[in-house]
Amino acid sequence: MTPSGDGGGVHNNPTTHGDHSIAANDIKNVIIRWVMHPSARWLPLLLACAALVIAGSKQPGGPAGQYTLWFVLAGLSLVTAAARVLLRRPRDIRVVGALSLISVLATVGGWLAFQNIQAHGEIDVTGEVRTEGKQPLDDGANDTLTLRLDASALKEPRNALRLTLAIDDHDPAGPTCLADTTATVSLLTSGVAAQEEKIRPGGTVDFSLGARVNTVRIHLKLHTARGCRMDVQATAAVLHDK
């Protein structure tokens, strides 16, 4: 803005607005040239594939449902990136820009969703559960066993363990004892408050682990009818955050 020579009036100086307009046009032209460059059309696809490979090598397992958002965003990033590659001579620069932008944003969003799964998602540790004790269990002196999870299964910190136990007749051909059978399951882990639940065959218990623990020890006591002999097995063990 400059003062006028006839009394100090103030007028707008168009030069400032002109400079801003020129700079904006220059930036726009640079972006357009970069987006339309033959090598640039491969970048979104390479970024999407790299994110997919890295995520696939680090996925923590667990139920497929927790990966839904990541699957959707990863698929969207790959589809739009592939469309950008196949669109060799686009008639409208806006189509190219939209495909590239959607692919990059979907890749970033999918990566953030995967990071959340890594930090808080469910982890299947069923194969890591060790059983200590002689089986089959009965209604006499041999009615207890211990289930353990060692440090290797607990390397990813979670604050709860959901455990499902199968309790079956040792002799499938004989009379079933399932209706008369229950089990008392107790969490006995150093640094964690003792917790106890009673479950039936095929039942599930959810224990709070609190802060990170190095081992988990669970004591099981079987309650069954006289003369019954039962086998106990962990059919599902999932670490998760409550």
C-alpha cells in the first residue's frame, strides 16, 4: 500500500498480489509437471507395495476381523496406484492427481491402522501354552495341572489374556462326564493380583495381566464325578488390551 500525493490517501499496490499469483502458478506448474512425469506414475504403486510387504512381515496374528480397516485401505491404495500406472495418456490432469493423492493417503492411513494393530491388537498365543501335570485328570488326587506362558509368548505387551479350555472325556467311547464337570482356574503370577474363575468344558476366562509380565502361570483344579477321567487342553489363548 502507498500514500497518494494529494493528501496522504492510501491505495492498494497490485504488485504484491501479482507476486503471490505468480508464485502460486509456479508451484502449480511444478506439481503438474511432477505428477505427469512418466517416472512419477510408479511412485504411489511402489509406496503401496513397500508398505504392504513390511506390514505383512510384521503382522502379529490374531483374528482377521481386526485387520479389516487395514485390508480396505491397502486394497484402495493398490487399486488406485495401479490405475495411475495404467493411465498413460490421461486427458485430465485432475484424474491423475486424484488417483495419486488417494493412493498415497490410503497408504498412509493403512500404515497408521497397522501400527495401531501392532500396538494394541490381539495376539494368538495358543501354540505357546505349556501344560504341566499328569493327564488324564480325575476326581481323586490327580485333579490339578498348571498352564504356563513364557517370556517368548509375552514379548508384545498386552494387559489381558483370554483363555478357552476344552475339557473332554478321556475315553470317548465310555459314558460322558461333561455334564458333571467344571474347573476352577486361578491366575497365580508374580506382580499380578490373584484371580479365580469357575468354568465349564469349552468355557472362556479373561484374566487381567496389568503391567508387562515375564511369565503367566495358571492353576487349574478339576471338579468331576466319581470315576471320571478327563483331558484338558487350551484351545484358544489370546493376548489383548482391555
